[in-house]
Amino acid sequence: MFGPAGGATRRQMLATGLGLMATAAIVPGAAAQGGGATAGGPWPSRPIRMIVPFPAGGTTDLLARIMADGLGTRLGQPVVAENRGGAAGVIAAEQAARAEPDGYTLMFASIGTVAILPHLHARINWRPEDLVPIVLFADVPNVVVVRADSPLKTLADLLAAARARPGELSYASSGIGSSLHLSGEMLKAQANVDILHVPFRGGADSVNQLLGGRIDLSVNNLPSAIALLRGGQVRALAVTSPERTPALPDVPTVAESGLPGFDATAWFGLQAPRGTPQPIIDRLNAEVRSLSAEPAAKAKADMVGARLRAGSIADFAAFCEAENVKWAEVIRRSGAKVD
């Protein structure tokens, strides 16, 4: 794969053939005595649905279930993680935005649904402001990986090869407009290199194509790649977070590897339909912050290379705004668009 293949023919083959507000105290059970009460009575009095914008088994789903289990215990009612994959999160976000704002439908939001989709799609059937921020929950670095037998040993090797053979190397992502695709585009732009993007249907598919030798490298969320890294099937060239991750302490960051300031971190949080009563928003924020401080929850996140980092409602709102500005510019530069 790593060799002098015909640029245009190879490109065609790959591209076509591969498919704010007050916060409650951070204590367990905060506001349990009436803090979640609304005009309709105490909340919650029945199970809560948490819409997850991707299929079961991926990074988003793993972290959503940590939150759902922890919240269910704290609230005294089941929190059911409901996977609504499709259109990179568009379907899930639309469903959540149109739900009754009664505290019984929540959205497990991601960098994609909050900061990418509104700029990527020419038409979406909801407005970003239809979902209000509750709390940032976790972040995970993306990781640039190659097969274990690849001649590329470092990110510097990769960039040198890309400059020597413009357009001949290829990288896989989980789909057009995904945070992994755009992380790759950010890398290309900052390094001023030409590497062919080949989208697949999910992170697992992209890694399988890498292992099969059809792609030179892949950009993946760390949780999706960590088992293969630990098993020696793939090798990490760099992580995309500002700091090294404890899960891979010997792997340098992209910034360390010659691109200062590079940061393409995936993140996840909780939202609710606009109009959800403020006491419910406040209580959910407090409970997730409490959950994030629990050693057991931290241990589960650590196992997949994620970091729990819950803060205030205002913090999450400001963070979402900054991320929207950042990724809108990345999308503009990449030319990515979905009609």
C-alpha cells in the first residue's frame, strides 16, 4: 500500500470503491429532596430516555452507558440509553430537539452533534439552540495509527512521506464530516500535506480496512483503537490531544511532533430540549458532576482512554460556543459539505 501507486487511478478506486445559570452543590443526591420538583410533581417519577447519536459498541455508546448507569442510581429511576444512529448524529439530534421538554428525554451530545453538524449540513430540521447545555462529561484523544508492519514509525515519517508522494497516502475515518475526518483535515492543513481521505461506515470498519492493507493510516478515537494497540496489531504515531494520554504515555502528541498548538479532542456531554425546567437542568448537572468524581466511574473511563471532566452549566455553554467557532473554520477550509 505504501508505494508509488498511480495517484489519480488509486484515488478514484479508493474514493468510489470503499464504502447561564446557577449550579447545585456537587454532592451525591444533590437536590434530591424537591430539587428536581416541577409543576407536574416530583421529578423523576418514571424512566428517563437518553438518546445516543451512534450505534452500540462505539466510543459514544461506551461513555453514554457510564453516564446512564450512574445517573439511574442517583435519580432512583432507570436512565435508558437509546441508540439512534444514522446520518452522523442528525437523526438523534432532531429527535431530541423535538421531544417534550419535561426532563424525560435527554441527549448524549458529542462534538459532532454540537459543533460539526450545524456547519456541515446545508439543511437540518432543528436549530442548535433547540437543545440546551447541561454538562460536559468526558473527552478522549484521537490517535493516528498505522499497521504494525508499516514503515512509518513516527508522525515525522508520515509527513515526510506525504510530502514526497503528494496524494498517494490514504487515511481512513469513520465517515464524511465525522470528528475523525475533520481531525485528519486539520492535520493536513497545518502540515500542508496532501493525504487522500477515505470514509467508512464507522470506526471499526475503518480499522478493519487498515488491517487489511487497503489504507495507509487511520484516525480513530482512542477507545476504538486501544485494544488493537495493546494487542500489537497497530502502532500509534501520535495522539491529537494537547497533552499525552495516561493510556499511552509513550506516544507523543501531534503538537510535540512538529505541529504546535494542534488540538483535535473528541468530547461528550449532556443536553436537554429547550424549555426543560431549570430545576431539572440544575439537578442533572450536579449529579453528573458527582458521578464524574467517583473512583469507579473514573476507572471505567480510564480503561478506554477517556477523561471525565464535568463542570458547570455555564462552562459547558462557553465551551460549546468556542468549539463551534473552531470547527466551523476547519469545515470551511476542508470544503466538506453534506446536502
